[in-house]
Amino acid sequence: MKGPSLPAPRGEVSRSLASTLRYGTPLPALPHSLDDADPYGDDLQIALYTLYELHYRGFAEVSDEREWDPGLLALRRQLELSFLKALRGDVPAEADATEALEALLLEPVGHDDTSVSRYLQRDGELWQLQEYAALRSLYHLKEADPHAWVIPRLHGRAKAAMAAVEFDEFGAGREEDIHARLFADLMADLGLRTDYGHYVDAAPAEAVATVNLMSLLGLHRALRGALVGHFAAVEVTSSPGSRRLAAALRRVGAGKAAQRFYEEHVEADAVHEQVVRRDVIGGLLEDEPELEPDVAFGVRVTGLLEDRLAARLLSAWKGRRSALRVPLAPVD
């Protein structure tokens, strides 16, 4: 399967990276220290996204052999350390995974002007739902893939439970029910392109960072506890958020295919939440109790990046502006 095209560079680091990937040349020495790059900024995040995608579908212009290129791996590690240092600095230390998860279950009473799903349910317009779907496609068209990396790093009850949840995410053996396929159907219903990675150039750094987090945690065995925490945070928040997004799509007159993706997640993720909390986290901490602070970190850091993205989206939409870097082009 042919991969997508390389993302457009957004700065010095990503420009050098794109050049070496496109022309097959060694990575040149960057003229300034990577320590100067904003860990949450466009340049670092799109460079990191590009490097991570070599472990997924790759790129049309890049040989598959570059996946394990030592120079690229060394650059990726530098970028990861910068990103991870910022994340650890911005998330308070927390040793109690249960407490971190319980905080996610507290639904705000009354109006919540920080919630994207609540805004879309109440006031969202079709063009805003289209932008939201375009941005979320960077993850949902690979849904469950980053989390699958943790399975060989788990044991016993945790492994069995994680595999069971992932089986559902991958359609329970039915191609037409793979969640990534359902999201592609949603995008088509909304008049969007369904190509894998198509909207990366439209995505602001805040959206790219949420995708990079999953790859960062999934690709490192040392971060397996944080990956489980991240997965739990996604499942805990998915069901109520999906219910609101399904309602938003019905309100703007979206078709059945668009509604189905979120309606499917209302029920499925309510079940998954219980399995992940009881058996995946419970089994992991039974085997490796020392990983509890890492699980809590995964929960907290997921919330941090989602809050940053929500602030970006809501600031733009409430000002009647696009939240994308480039406008959505009409589908032919």
C-alpha cells in the first residue's frame, strides 16, 4: 500500500529532515541546538510526526529501509527527550493512578466553556465539525495501532484484557467494523478526503502533539505504564464525549455514517472503560506495582495535551475563524 506524501516542513529541523528523507541523503548537522526548538511548536512536532510515521505506513517518497536508519533514530531520540522533558515539567507528580482516573469521571455541572464536545453539541456548525473530523483523522485513521505496541510488554490478565479491547477496536474480525474504517465513512459523509494522513498539513501543532504522544509512549517499553494510563484516559472520556458528538452531528443534519462512528463508541467504550480500569491497569499494577506513577503520568499528560488542543479550537471557533493552518479544500 502506497503511503502518504511527506508533510510540508514548518521550520529548520523539519526542513532538514524532509530533505534527507526525500533525496535519501544522510541527515545534515543541524546549524543550531535542538534545545532551542519549542517542544510544543510546529517545527519539532511535525518533525517528530514524520519520524514516527516511518513506523506506520511510511511515505510515498521514502524507502521503507529508512525506518531503522541510525541517524534518523538519533534525531528522533533528541526530539523525544525535548518533548518528554516538557511534558514531565508541565504535569504535576502524581503517584495514585486511581485518583488521576477518578478526576476524569467528574462531569462539570452547568455550562463548561472548555469542552470541545459540549461546544459542538450546543453551538457547533457543520464547518466546525468538518474541521474537527479532519484533525482527529490523524489518529482515528490509525485507531488502536499505537496502543497495540503495548501488548507484548504486558503479561497475564493485563495482556488478555488489552488484547480483548483491541480486538473490538479492529472490528472484532470484521473489516467493515474496524474503527478506522468507520471514521473514514464519517469523513466521507462530511465531504472530507479519507486518505490516511491527508490533513496533516492543516493540523496545528496542538493536534499533532496528541498523536505524537501515543507513538512516543507506544514505541518505548520503558513508557508502557504511561501508555496504559493514556489508553485508560481515552476510554474513560470517550463514551460521554462520543454521545455529545453524535448529538452534534444529528443536529447539523449529518448522515447516518457520520453518526455511527460516535454512536458505536458510546456503548463500546463504556464497556472498554471498565475492562481497562479493572483488568488492564489492575493486572499491570498487580504484576508491576512500581509502574503506578507512570500510569498516573499517562492519564495526566493526555489531559494536558487535550486541553491545549481544546483551547486552540475553541478560541478560533468562538471568533468565527478556522482552527486549521490551511482551509479545507473541496472534495472532487
